[in-house]
Amino acid sequence: MAPEITLFELGPTRSARCRWTLLEAGLEYRSVGNSVDVFKSAALRAIHPMGKLPAALIDGRPLFESAAISTAIADLVPERRLVARPGSWSRALHDQWVCFALTELEAFVASTELNTDEFVLPKSQHVPEIVAQNGRMFRRAAAALDAVLGETDYLVEGRFTVTDIIVGYTLSFGEEQGLLTGFANLEAYLERLLRREHCTLARHGAG
């Protein structure tokens, strides 16, 4: 039987990772949200203790954090080979690159967004002085990833997987802030991802 999936989502949020994975997996799902009113939902808070997106119910079981949801979805369809087999060395590499993207790259662009956009915090609480440092830290990690992607088209087993969905979203986030300039391999990698039929990333001009 096909799994029963409900995704709490909003277009520009990290739920784009989950939606892309669902499309690549060929799985039907029920979408809840796609308006800012979803943040007021008691059903969302029942899944995510902070009321953030994305969140999901998979066969009635709650799960939050986009990387966890996307990986769980990929595991539901092993025949699609969207993620390496649990317990394999390739799965450890998946975990490695996901952790790298979230800690060495995404943390900094998220901080910049937090301190320049008034959606989460009012301007009076912004710390604009941190933005330049965030950019430097992101680009330091981006340089390391750029070198890796000079040797391979994709991050695990040389083929497209959910790892690329998770990392690609983060790089798109950085591109939006103008932080990929000079990283030809990262820009080419993003172009490969953007050409996929089900890609949910927004296209941004080079900064």
C-alpha cells in the first residue's frame, strides 16, 4: 500500500525540499498550508513544538525538519534509489553532506536572513553587523564544496540523490544572497539541479 503523507508547507520555506523529494519519489500527498495562516495551525504545533515548517505526517507518524522528512520519504521508495541504503558507507556520506550543508553553510545564510528580513524578527532586534561575517563563513565552506564538485557531478555515488536536494536548496539560499560568485562548480551544480523536471528551487541571478 502507498504511504499516507501529509505535508505542512509554504512555498518559499524549506518545505520545498520535501515537496521536491515527494515529486521525485512519485508519491501522492496531502498539502496543508501554502499561506502564512498555516503557522497558526494547532495541527502544525501538534507535530512541531515550535510551530515551524515543514512538518509531516507519514502514515500517522509526526516528523519535522526538512532533511529528516526528505530522507524518510526517499527511504519509502527504495526502487527509486533516491538515497543510499541505511547502514552503507554511501549513507554515511549522505549524512556527512547533509550535516555539512546545515551547519557550515545554511546556518550563516539563515542568520543573515534573520537579521535582514522582518518576517521573523522586527528590525529593532536585527544585528546587521553580523551579515558580513556570515557571508565570509558561508563562502569559506562553499570553497571546500566547490572543490569537491569539481571532481563529481553529484555528492553521493556520482548520481542524483536526495542529498543533492538538501544541499542544493542551501546553495540556492546562498545564491539568493549573492554568495556564489566565483564558484563555477557550484553554479554548474545548481544548473544541473534546476534542469530536473521536478526541481522546486527558485532561480536567482548570479550575485
